[in-house]
Amino acid sequence: MGMSEVWLIPAIPAAAFAVLLLFGKYLPRGGDWLAIGAIFASFVLFFPVLVDLLDKVDQPGFAGGGKSWEWISFDSFRINLGFHVDQLAIVMLAVVSFVTLMVQVYSVGYMKGDPKYGWYFTCMSIFAASMLTLVLADNLLLLYAAWEGVGFCSFLLIGFWWERRSAAEAAKKAFITTRIGDMGFLIGIILLYKEAGTFDISQIFDYARSGGYSDTYLTAAVLFLFAGAVGKSAQFPLHVWLPDAMEGPTPVSALIHAATMVVAGVYMVARMFPLFDLADPVALDVVLALGLTTVLLSAFIGLAATDIKRVIAYSTLNSLGLMFVALGAGSVTAAMFYLLVHGFFKALLFLASGSVIHATEQQDVRELGGLAGKMPVTSTVFAIGALAMIGIIPLSGFWAKDEVLHSAESGENVLIFLVVLLSLFVTGLYMTRLYILTFLFEPKNEEAHHHAHDAPPVMTVPLLLLAGLTLVGGFVAFDFVGEALGFPGGIGKFVFAREPEAFDLNVWIAIASTLLAGGGLVVGWLVWAGRAEPARRASEVFRPLHILLLNRFYFDDIYQFAIDRVILAVGSLIAWFDRTIVNDTGVDGSARLGYFTGFEMKFLETGKLPNYALAISAGVVVIAIVFLIFVA
């Protein structure tokens, strides 16, 4: 087993999906064991693939391995479908397979008793298969198919409880919003294919390096590709779907945010980074600008959100924005390092919040509080995840954010670096607020507090494993840790864009980030501790700003206004034109004209000789008159 058999990793969950779809209702426990067994098998198969990769990664000219099959071939037109694994893909495989396994095991306890329990695991299997295919695709056509598969699966799972109107609306919102970006992604793929004549990613890279694309053409193509990432990874201005996606089951939220849909955009830009690097610098400037905008927006909105899952969702937007800032600054290492550790602590935060919801049946932080004593395991692991999200040393989030800060500082724009630093302080504020309102001080809802308890082992064990990786995962930045694990060095010497990068801890950046992150934590404690009187007074003094944050800068209202007053108005005009001009006049009108002509013509064929004689006589008279006027 090695890289040539990597196709088995997505194939096994796909096969499980087929079995569950056809026979799931006849299987014990809805077939949950089959779904979990399939992703466990994929996770186990990851290791021999990793070993094979590590054995060959130091070979000169190594560019990865895999397997490809000819799908369509006639004349000079040929399309292969294949799976490719390299350093970038192996990092994603680790995150996707492990986090998906943890989420599915956790789901056994969380979804217990749900009437659609079997269907849930059916959807989870195809979701995992789609994401694993996306990670391993060696050509843009297969990548796009998997990309759309991930989007469709998210639609099914966000709207899993479709009988609730809010869930159905959230699923439609996510599907339609991401389709906007996906249209751009498809245009970018077509543009790249049109010139290169191939969908194969490595061949497209070679064609671009040889100067096959003009600068303007390549820049346009990669910006269209990035539009797909903006939709999938919920970057400004297509970020509005992600908070509403919390309507799905909490394990789904964990999977979407930590290991599948939203990180697909980051991975795609990292995968196609050689093209971004060759294009005009404006392409990476756009990536950086939108990432930075998303970082700021999400951080401030998170200060006012009251739904525990929505606050964590905004922290995801914040993290994704930081990943795009790193990519925009030219550091694939920083982006993928953050993606790696983010998968662990974000899944931990969502699953821990799921334990809170499972125990209390409440997810509004204004109805929680005082749960630390009743749920010691959950509160502890949640604290670990929150501190990692804030960026407190020595948790994994600190090392990853240090890499992002280093990449931002390496640029010429000091403002970018300062904005990223500011976001650390705001993140410390809203994550501290979330923890205090959920777990500390007096309970706000006595009934919910009374029923609170830690989750059963099937839910707790995944939390503990994710907490462990959150604690130590960041140390893969160091060369000695990477070498001890069999890698060439730290993650910067394994995953990089241009050349290997040794981890370089800038003491001043580390001190600044620690002071700001820690300052956010301290200020958050002072503002929301106890009865949170400072927070209440601040919301009254800055009421317009508080309302602005509660309404998420009114982006949803602006979009709804545009839909109601512009899109629907234009749609009504087009519908009128289609109905009146095209159908009634063009189609039905021509049909009615034929009917009318036939109706009138029938009077010329009466079958009576006097009528024909009269017509002949009239014709002779008319011809004679015309002759006399124009000829004689």
C-alpha cells in the first residue's frame, strides 16, 4: 500500500454511501457502524501513504505520486481522472480523515434517537468521500466535481432538519450564495483549459511557467478561481451564509468548519498557488485584502453574537481570513499550518458546544452560565480550544498565528500587520466573553443548569483526543519535532510555495501578539465577569454600534433589499418580456396568424360554381383596370 493506492481513501467512504443509500434502512443502527468503519479505514490507509511519501520526498525532482485513468479520448482530446498525493495533499488528508472520524464517532451520541439517524450517516459518508476526492484530485475537472459534491452535501446537512423553516432557509442560503462563487470558479477553469488544452493541474503549471498565458489572461483566470474560494470559504462579501449554517446538527457544523467545506477554498488557492505567484501581483493583493476585511468584520460581529455556535462560526470566519492573509502575503506554509491546527481546535470548540446544547437544550449564552461545575470535562476542553483560538502560548493556535503574523510583517504594508495584531485582541475579547457567559458565575436558566452533565464517553473521547492535538499540534513547526516524526523538518520544510522555510520565532512579534491576545482575555474578564455590568453600560453608551454589530453590519438586509428591489424587479421585467413578447407574440402570435389565415382562406374554397365564376370575373375586371391605368 502506497501512493499509487491513495484512490482507496475516498473510494471506501463512497462505497459505504452507496450501501447505506440502498440498504441503510435494513441495517442495524441505521448503518452508523458502516459509515464510521469506512472513515476509520480511510484514516488507517492514510499512514502507509504518508510513509511512502516520506520515503520518496527527498528524491530529486519528486512532485508527488498517485494513479490516473483515461476517461475520455478521441483524436487529440483526452481527459484523465486521477488522484495525486504530495506534501500539500497529505496535510489535508490528515485533517480531513481524523476530524471526520472524530465527528462521526461523536455523532453516535449526539444524534441518538433522531428519526433520520441512518440518513445522517449516509450523508456524512458522501460528504467525507467528496472532500477526500477534492483533496486528491489531479485535475481541475475532477476537483470541480468534488467541489460541487461538497456543496451539495452541505446543503443536505445544513438543512438536515428541513421541517424547521430556519434550517431549510439556511440550506438554501448556503447553496445559492456559494453558487455565485462557484460560477466564477468554473469560468476560471474554462479559461485555463482554453489556452492550455488540458485540465491536468501539473500540466497547467508547466504551461504557465513556460509563458503560455499572458499576464492579463492568467490574472483574470486566477481571480475567477479565487471567486470560488470566496464563496466556499465564506469570505467577504459572500460570508453571509456561514453563520446561518449553524441550523444544521452541531457535528455537521464541526465538520463543515474544521475539515471540509470552508477550508476547501483555502486548500484550492494553496494548491493553485503557482498560478497566483506567476500572475500579476494584484491577484494576491485581492486575496490579502478580502481576507483582511473578513478578519475585521468577523472579529467585531463576534463581540455581539449571543448564539454559542454563531460566535464560534464568526471565529471560523476570522481564522479563514487569517489563512487568506497568509496566502495573499505569499506564505503557503503559514496558511496550511494554521489550517492544520485550526481543524483540531475548531472541531473541539464546536463539539464541546454540542455537548452543552445536548445537555441543556439551550444555545443562547444568555440562558447559560455556571456550567463549569456541572460539566468539568466539557468546560476544560472548551477552555483549551478557546485559548488556542485566542493564540495563547504554548497552544497550537499561538504558533500558527505567529507564522501568519510573520508573513504579514514580511510585507511592505505595516497597516496589514497592525490590523492582524488588532484582531488578536478582539478575538481574545469575544472568546473570553463566550466562555464566561457559558461556563462561569451564576446560571441564568436554573432548569437548564439542573439538567446539565458531561456527555457520555462516545462523545467525550473525541473531545479529549482533539484537545490533546490542540495542546501539542503546534509543535510541528519546530524542526526537531518534525525530524522525530520522520519529516524533513518542521512544517515549513515540508509544505511551502517557493522554497523550504525554517521556523523563525520573532521574539518581538511573539511578545506583541501575546500581550494583545492576553490583553483581550484580561479585558474580556473585566467586562463580562460577574453580572457583566461594564458590558451592559458599554452597550447602552455605544448603542448604535451595538445595534450595528447585532445586525451584522446589515449585510443580510442589504442583500435582501437588492434581491427584493433589484433582482426580482429585473426578473419580473424579463418574465414579462418572455411571456408577452416571446410566448404570446412570437410563438402564440405566429400560431394564431396561421389559424386566422387558414380560417379566412376556407371561404375561397366553397365548391359552388357561381362563386368561382364571380371570383374569375372580378379578377378579370381588376386586371383590366390595372392594365388601363399603368399600361394604356
